[in-house]
Amino acid sequence: GCFGLSLVVDSPPFTTSNSDDGHRAAATSLTTTTMVVGCLVAMNLELSVLNLLNEGKYSEIMRDNPRTAPDIITFTQGCAALGSLAATCFVGPLSDSGHLSALF
């Protein structure tokens, strides 16, 4: 998903129509938009599948070791919170220095 999206954003414009420039620009915009939306859907699908696989694994661990069930949930939620904090710490300074730009 992310790799496909980077290719679409960095690719030169292309068309699916052989008519005049007005139609060509509209075809380029529609096709690129469709590809970007498709890549975003693929990224969300990938994240959903990975989340389900992770939840399945830690529910299996909780089933095998009932005493450690609260510890596993605390550990996974703590890791998610730390990941969110790390992302925020990186994105803020990068955005302020002008290294990030909007995709759309």
C-alpha cells in the first residue's frame, strides 16, 4: 500500500484518453485519484489484517496462560501508546522544519 502510493505520487502524469487537453487533464486527475484511493484502501486493509493477527496471537497466549492475561493486554496497549508517542515526536519536528508535504 505505502510503496504503491509513493509510486503514484512520484509518477509523471498519464492519460487514458486521446482527445483534447481538457479531457486529458480530467482523465489524468481521475485515474491518479482512483489509484491513490486504491492504495489507501490497501494500506488500511493491511493494517486491519495485521491487527487481527496480533489480537489472535495474544488471545491464544491468554488462553494458554490465564494468569498472565491482564499483563498481555497491558503490554500490547503500552506498546501501542509508545509507538504513537514516538510517531508524534518524529512527525512534529519534521513538519515544522518543512520536510513533510501534503499528498493532496
